[in-house]
Amino acid sequence: MNATQSKPSIVFCHGIWADGSCFNKVIPTLQAEGHQVIAAQYGLDSLASDVATVKRTLGRVSSPAILVGHSYGGSVITAAGMDDRVVGLVYIAALAPDADETSQSQLTNYPPTDVFSYVEVADGRLWMLPKGVECFAGDLSEQEKKVVWATHYAPAADLFTKKLDGTAWRSKPSWYIVAKKDRTVQPDLERFFAKRMNATTYEVESSHVAMLSQPERVIDVIRTAAKAVQESTAGKAARVTGR
């Protein structure tokens, strides 16, 4: 960690039916607490291109950095986290495939969630129908739910069928937030991911979008992760210098 930055940077990675603005309730607090923060804005066209965008985004903030991934963003940070600039991973109701898996293969191991009854395939993309927002963000206000739907971004129809290039959670510390009221990703699948990666795990009474419905809980977990990696980095530096 360089002398001009005492805290790790935070890079947010969004899921499908969203963009970086879905983290707008957590970014200001982390900025105010001294973190460099940026949200990667990728096109949901392919896993490879989304991962490449995150790696470019890492270059816009100081290193080291923590990647925070929501939903499909968990697949993205699992691959992008192999970058040497990344020292920790935070998963929010997120997917976390292993090297021989796809996001789709893990989802099909559990009963389909309610949201997939409200998805329409058109122009090669997966669009969420208006009624689907209740399954995606049911614990937000009606006004917020309307904004979530109005700003939702449809992924490529084959986005979940690609395998990862690298599995960062196998070598880097991880934290996982399970959304107990999730109707988009099965909470039991989230628990499976968290246990498999040996993550420090938290459960929140939340819909799929915990960063919007429970922002303070999410901020607390990111703070915990940042403190842990900061202390670890400082300890390694002290051992190198012989202090």
C-alpha cells in the first residue's frame, strides 16, 4: 500500500438488470471514510469482456483494492480478482463458480427462483418484466422499485454459460453477505458458495438487492474486509522491512 493511501480502494461490480448506480447508497459513506471508490460499468455482453472492464477499472484507483460483487458480479470478481492488485473479495447475494463451472450450472442445482417467471428473451437479451421487480427488490419502496425496473439493464442471453478464467476466492480472503429473503438467487445456494470459499459470512433480512435495502449492513461488512486486508498488508510490510 503506497504512502499516499492508508485504506484499500473499493471497486464495485454490478449484476444483471443493474449498473454501477445500484451501489449509490454505499459509495458516499466509503468515500467519506477515505477510500477511493469506483464502480465498474460493463455491458453484460460476455463474461470475458466484463472481467476485462473490471481490470481496466482497477487501473483508475490506487492499489491494493477490494472487489465487491453483487449477483452475477460475483462471477466477475471471482475471475477479475486474480489480478495482483486485488487483496480481498466481498460477495453480496452473489454467484461464485469454480473453474469447471458456469454460473448457469450452479443455478440449476437449486429450484428456480420466482424472478425467472418474469423474464422475456428479446433481441438476444434477457429482459425483466415489470412484475419481476417484486422478486428482485421486493423490500424497497414502490418508488424505488419503479426506478430499479426503469434502469435495469438486460444481459446477453448466453451470459451465464461461460466458464471463468481463474478462481480468486481460492487464494484471497473473502466475505459473503447472504440475502435471506432473496427471490432471485436461492439463499441456500448463497450459503453453499460462502461455505465452499470459507468466507466470513453474514446473513441479512433482505431481498436480492441488500446494498439498496440494507446499505448500512453492507457498509459494515466492507469496512470489516477493508480493515482486515489493511492490517494484513501492514503486517506483511513490517515483516519485509524487519520491523
